[in-house]
Amino acid sequence: MFSAADAATKAKIKKIVVPETIKIIGQKCFEGLTNLETLEMAEGVETIGDYFISKTKISELTIPNSVKRFSSYKLLNSDWSTNNYLTKINIGSGAPASDIGPLGYPYYLPNLKSYGATPDSGFIEVDGILYTDEGKTLYAVPKAKDLTDWEV
């Protein structure tokens, strides 16, 4: 996306809006946009490449309903260092729960406090924790969630 000579330009980018005409976001697409805080993806995006927000400052991410498959590899840094900024992930309804892939990787998302899910996503979200199978299967607990007193 940018050459090494564009480092000054990359450092200035704080927000990106992906329009509905974009169907694919490539692998490492936004990697190295070290001050990127906000990424808005319109309905229409169907595929997201691995490590697409690597080394950014995005704290909350919403996966559009139009995305067909998703895994937490998408959220990690390409060098597998920790993503210290992401605190909330909102999951759309496009991919069935069985295709979402492991959303845990808690070591790499140490400040993740909450998950969100649309009603038809196949997930049930209760207090930022994800369940599947109509609430019968505990799917993902965010690492930074305060669980001093927690009852399933």
C-alpha cells in the first residue's frame, strides 16, 4: 500500500473508511499504519486477509455482516507480537459460528475486554463473553475481562 518513503504519510493516518464497493481487504493491508485508530468497513466487504490490522492502534473493530469467514489470525500482528490496543471485537452475521475460528489467542490480545455479536451471528454475547449453541457452549472469554466473581 505504501512504500518505505511514505513513512511520514503513514504516520498521519488515523482513520480509514472502507466503502461498500471493496469486497476484499488484503493480507497486511493496513500493517504499519502505526497511528491508525479507527477502521470503518461498510457492508460489502466479504474477505479479510490475515494480519490486516497488524501494528495499528485500533481499539474497537466491527466485522461487517457481509464477511463470510473470519479467524483471529486477522487480528494478530504479523510478527505474532501482542496487539496491545484492541479492546473490543464486534462480530457480524456473515460467517457461521463454526467458521469464525478461534477468537481466543488471549496472549496476543492482552487488553481485549469484550466481544459483541449481532443477533443472527450464531453467537450469544453476555456481558462481553461469547457463547454458541444457544448459550450452551462457552466460546471465548476476553483476556482483560474482569472476572473477579464470575458464574457461568
